[in-house]
Amino acid sequence: LEAPEQPAPAPVAKRPLSFLPQRAAEGESIAARVAALPLFSELPSERLRQLSRQLITESRHAGAPLTQSGAPEGPLYVVLSGSAWVGGAGRASPIAVVTAGDIVGEISALYGGPRTATVIAREPMELVGVAPSLLRAIARDFPAFREALVESVRDRMSESLPHLASSLRRLDDAARKLFMDACEFVELAGAAALVVAGELAPALYLLAAGEAECYGGELGVSRAVRARVGEIVGAGSAITGPPRGVGARGA
């Protein structure tokens, strides 16, 4: 028997594309305001206009948080107006104050992992947020932009890391500076190995951004532990010498 003829599917109406003049105007306004900032001056003008159409401005009232330490990764914020305090774990006073033209949240937005600091508006603020996925795409496509962003990240790390690392908070300011002066920044991509299980660690690593996954040795084969910003990896092997059998890689 012949199968009954099936009716042709009804054509699917295409959703009309809408143009919002106010959104385009907002994008042009954002582009004009961020173009003057050193970080965004590295982008071609046309790419900056395209980027600005994907951004929106946000506002915060005095006392409202921009970021919370330990919260999941979130956008990079460009401060257009107002100011905020940057705090860290174990600190009764702010680490820094950010004002118009500064950026915050760049460490987590670029490298992933939880937020490393709490930032609280100290007066009404206007901000532009850049989503992590968008920020990483721009950094990948424009090396000069990435270099400028990484330079800002490292300045922020040098300022905040001694206060974020519990092992360094026990030291006085002079000892912390001595330790940080002995360090150099190393950037590892993806799941690159920091410490190979059973081998001597090439260095003692103080995590400044992102996360590391520690495995093997006393942790066992089925259990992995995440090391986060401010924690030290490779201390046992680097200091005492004999391998401990624990490996670590970028998470």
C-alpha cells in the first residue's frame, strides 16, 4: 500500500528584525565615553562601535556592591562616574579606591574563578559592564587590548594579592614586599600542568587568578581539590625537596 501523501509543512514566518533607535544611540554614547579610556583606545574605532552595541550602562547607589568576594565570575565594570572602595579578606580598611576611568572585576572576568574582592559604591555610580565571554573574545582577537588588560590585571594583583593570601597576611609589610619582589608572573593556558605528580615542583606557585585542580598523592585517584586565588601550590615539593605525589593543573 502506498503511504498517504503528507501535507507540505506550513512555511515558518521569519521573525522581523527590529531596530531600536534608542539602543543605537545608547551604543554610540557608550562608544564615545569609553574610547577615551587607555584600555579601549587599543581597539579599532569600528570594533569599538560594534562592542558598544553589546553593552549597557548600569547604576549603583551608595553602599551597593559591584562585586562580592567569593561570588561566581561576572562582568568587568568600567567606572563612568562615581567611586567605590575595593576591599579584601582580612582587611578592615579598603585596599584601594576606584574612580571614573578605572576598571574593576577584570581578574575574574578574564581568567574565570570566583571574584577576588568586594567592591562597594561609596557614592552614586554609573558603570558599563562587559560580560566575561565578550571580554575574552576581544582579548583573543586584539593582542594589544589583551596586553593592556593584563598589565592592569597585574597591577591590581600586586596590590591585592599580599592581602588575599592567608599565608602572607601573617607577615609584616616589609616581609610581604620581599616575598612579592621575589615572584614573577607566569601565565598558563587551559589545563597546563603546574606540578606533575611524583616530580619536583619547578616553583612554588601563589595563585593570582583562575583556579588550579590538585589531584593524586594523599588526595587519592578519585578526589580532586580546587586551589583558588591566594592559595599556594607546590609548597611541599618546592620547599622540602622530595616529591609528594600530588599533581596540579589549571582548572
